[in-house]
Amino acid sequence: MFDSLDIGLDFYKTYGQECGFDVNMSSQKRYNDGTIRIRYSTCSRSGFTESFKIKNVKKFSDVKRMRTSSKKNGCPAVSKFKNLRCSLMFYIYVFVEDHNRELVAQDQLHLLRINRTMDFLDESFIHKVGTCNIGASKAYNLVSSMKGGFDSRGGTAVDFKNFHRDLNCKIGVKDSQMVMDILTNRKLCFSNFSFELQKDVDDHLTRLFLADDTSKANYKEFGDVLSFDATYQTNK
């Protein structure tokens, strides 16, 4: 008996995580008032692929689909949760333990999708080292070394690359504007901070000069300024 459906589903996820299989949230049934009455949680290989269902049937479609290597094979393992009427509690009324395949070995559990979750520290680390021109693969190697090895739980190298790709897509062409917003906010907070910028005819940022308290004090003492391009040949 579980105090809520989420607790029951988390229990089955943990069970699959320890035994060696991924879990999918399957179909559900509701009461007339919209609350969930029954919820299925299955093995990730339950059901069959579309190509299996329409075998020997030629399908015409103009929609381009991404190629995927689905491994669904109709695995019968399932846990069915049912609501205890007039309460928020759920209980398992059907539990099928048997799988029609071998489960993932204990030394490869970290490769399960359920274990390949990146936390905020990993995502923040990818962003921070990216500003130092360190790619996702090197970031993955660094994180794995700090966590004690490649078998430590967390994202894989592919997950790191995918997050780095999504982050760049979200930033897009707004990277210069983000820098300008940061410098503008800093100028509002620190009265002695100043910056100047130059744009080309296409409104692209071409030059940027900034000076804080330390740099102004150094210039006052030595009277020299050394300027260099930290991004030279980094974006070929």
C-alpha cells in the first residue's frame, strides 16, 4: 500500500534500477471526476515497434522520421497500481515479475536510462568549462575522474554532448546580447565599472572594451594597457 501514486511509481522505478531494466509509464484509467483510478508501469521493452505491427504492409508518408534502434520485444513485466476508493492511496493489484530477456548485468547498471540522469552540478560544470573552450567529451572525462570512474552514476558522454548541443541551440545568436546584458547590470551595481563596444553594419559585435576598479588602478600606476583576443581562432 502506497500513500500516493507517485510513491508507488518511484518504488517500481527503484526496483527496476536495482534489478537491471528501465521502466516506462504506460496507460491509465480515470474516474468520472478525472482522478486516476488505474496506472500501468511496464518494462521499457514492453509492446512492439510500429514496424512489427504493420509487418509486410507498405506505408506511404511524407513525414520524415528519425531512425531509432528500438528494442521492444513484448516484455510482459508490469506493475499495475489501483486507487483505494475515497482516498489518495494506491496498491499493486497485478505484478508480473518475469521478463522475456536477460536483464542488464550489475556492472553495467550505470548505462540504464533511469541511471543516466544529469544533475544541476553536471549541467553547470559543462557550461562553466565551455566558457574556457573545453568540449563536452573532455568535460565528461573530468567529471568521471572527480566522481571516481566512468561507472559512476550520471550521464554518459553522449548525454553530455546532447546537453551541450541543446544549450548552444538555446543560446543561439543571442550570445553577444547576453554579454551586453551582464555588463550593463554590472555597471548598474558598480559605479566605477565601465565598458564600450563597437558593432559592424550588420549590428554584429566586433569589439568590446571593459574596465573595472582593478584595471583602472593598474593603469593609474603603470600607464600601460595590454589588449588581446581571447577567442582568436576558437570559432572557425
